[in-house]
Amino acid sequence: MLFNSLHFAVFFPVVTLLYFLLTHRARVPLLVAASCYFYMAFVPAYVLILFVVIGIDFIAGRLIEPAQGARRRWLLGLSIVANVGLLSFFKYFDFFQSNVAAIAGWMGQPAPFSALEILLPIGLSFHTFQSMSYTIEVYRRHTPAERSLVHFACYVLYYPQLVAGPIERPQNLLPQFHATHRFDGDRLFTGLRLIATGLFKKIVIADRLAPLVDAAYTAPASYSGADLLIATYFFAVQIYCDFSGYSDIARGASHAMGIDLMLNFNRPYLAASFGDFWRRWHISLSTWFRDYLYIPLGGNRAGNGRRALNLLAVFAVSGFWHGANWTFVIWGLLHGVFIIAELTFTRGKQPAPGPVGTLLRFLLVFNLTCLAWVFFRAADLATAQLILIRIATAFTSNATTSLLGPDALNFWLCVTLIAALFLVEIAGRTRGVWDVLDEKPRWQRWAIYYLFAITFLVLAFTAPQHGAKPFIYFQF
């Protein structure tokens, strides 16, 4: 089920109403049933995979908690292997097969095995990582093993963040399922406001940018380097609004029921360093890799050379997590290189940059981030190479198509929306815009709410393409 669909517009109020009408004992089973229904709206049979993950890690947690020594480590290892194996089978088997087939072909031999060509279950990477975090935290004795299978199933299945996060930790989410939540009108209102914010980002901005980005990246040879550069900037905004919009809706839907999910995005494009960017972008994933891979590898405790290798390994795995394609691995490695270079050139105490220095750092981080986005968005390495070459020769490359196309008004509307987005992000860099608005007189607040609603409706219904569009991160 898509958050931006009429299906969800009915599902959300019905589930939320039932949640508060039922007794505390019945609420978690309701959420499990509703979450199964939510997920089965995509491919019903794939909910069985979730049941396998739930069964493996529920049993693993109960066995790990009392275990000691080598047995404890072996149980954790078996749980991780089972989870990673399941993820690898569905997500990476065909990738490895295609690479093995290419090597075999280069050696003049037939491919040793065939591709499975199976459809990747929606959000498999997300709920696998969330389930793994549970067994790891139980192993580290940071959280007790869950005694209730239904509550643990809700932890893995919980519909607001089931498909694209945030990737929660058990010590944050599981206790909230056990707590009693009473209806709170203020929480419902702020939850609905978060949902509206996410829908605006997704439907009005991301989905309006999508046709322009898709056209340029589908046929880059037809566009000039300048057009491809603009399309890359557009994609940077598209993926941010698409993914952060999903996170806003997830947090809002959960907040309305009294359950708080972690903040997943914190104005990442205002970062003036790559380290800061990754403290602001997809926070739940970056902290997952930090806590469960980077630090266990040694982190920054084993010298600069080892730290550089650890960073490259983590970012390569992070890129591979996003997709079974070498483009994603290069995207991850580029960010690893950016951070290593940043750490190398800023080693030791540095004076705080002035306004000009901060602006230059912001421009550098933003543009290099957009450079990496080329590999993330391109279908393959050859396409990414072509796009970068044409961007580098922006004033000499020929073009048969213009990004402006027949609808220049829509193009400039996209530019206006992006400018407005950055102005709102800058204005709310210390305090959220909605938080500031809460302090205004009621007539001002509601005037802005009505203006926001009218703007949303006008821009949503005048979009170039209609219908609910899947979120980008569903493919991961």
C-alpha cells in the first residue's frame, strides 16, 4: 500500500480509530493484522518471508539471552547468517550470477548457473536490518529478549516504517508497544501535520521533478551537458523529498497513535561537511552501519590507515545495501573517499569558518554529493560515464532535446519549488517551521494552514502525471 494513495487515506483513519477504541491488550494484535494487510497490498505471498524473519530472530533472541561464551556468539552468528542469507538470495543472487556469467564468457565458458529472475520483496533490506538490530542488541545486553511473539512481530511488521524505515532499535520501539497510549488531540494534529508535510514533499515536489529527471537519465545522449547537470540537481531534490517525505508520513502516522519513531532526515543539504551530511541523511541507516559495522571493525581506534579502510568498507557495503549494481557500490565508495579526504585535510583543530567559508564548504559538499548521485540514479556504469562526460563538456555537447521541453511553465515551477524548499529549510535550521508557527496567534496559524492546503491541492491536481507513484526507496 502506498502512503500517497486513496487506499491509505481510508486505511490510516480506520486503523487509528480502532487502535484507540480497542483495549490495550488488543492494540498490538490489531497493529500486526493491519501491518500484514498493508504489506500484502503489494505482493501477498511475500508476507511469508517476513514471518520467516520474525520466527528466526524471535527464537534467536530467546536463546541468545541466557547463553554464555562461544554458544552466545554462535547463536548470534547463525541469526545474522540466516538474515543476510535470506536478503542475499532475493536481492543479490541474480547480480552475482550475471557477474559470474560475464567472467565465464570472458574465459570462453558457459555460465555455470542461471538467474532466478525473482521479484525483490518490497522493503526487504529495511526490515531485515531492523530484525538484525534486535538480536545484536540482545547479544550486547542492551535490551532484554522479547517474551511476546506478537509484540516482536509488531516490531518487525509495524506498518508506518515497514517498507522504507526509519530502521528502529528495539530499545526504542518495543517498550512503546507495551505502554498504554491514550488519545491525545494535540498528538493527532501534529501527526496529521507531519503526514501533510510528507505528502507535499512527495506529490508536489518529488513527483513533479520525476518526469524531467527520468527523461534526461533515460536518454542522456539526447540532452546537453547543461540539461543533464540540471537534471542531476533535480534528482538530488527529488530523492530527498521522496525519501524524507516517506519518513515524515511514517513518523506522523505513528505519532498520531502515541508511538514515536526516530528522526531520519535533518536538513542534510545544509551540511557544510560530509561527516555532517551523513549525520543528517538517512540517520537510521548511517547510525546502523556505524554501530554494527564501523565500530566493530575498529572504527577510528587503529590509526589513520585502518580508519580509511574501515570507512571505505562501510561505505562500499552501504552502497551495495542500496542495490545490486556496481553503480551503487561506486556511489558508496565516492562518499567514503570524500570523508577520508575531508578528515585528511582538516586534521587537527581548525578555526571556525566565517560566513564565506561556510558557504564555500556548503557548495563543495552539495556539488560533490550531486556528482555521486549520478551513479546512484544511472541505470549502469556506461550511462553514468556518458552523463559525466556530457556534463564536463556542457558547452560543446550537442543536444536534440531540451529539458524545458514543451512545458516551460512546469520547469520553472520546479525551480520555484526547489528555491522555496531551501528557503524553508534555512529558516528552520535552528527550530522547525511548524514549531515557530505554533507560537503565532491562532488566526495566523490557520491562515497559513489554509494557504498550505490550497497550494497543495492546486499543485497536486495540476501535476504533469497523475496517480500514486511508488517511493524511490521501495526498490531497496
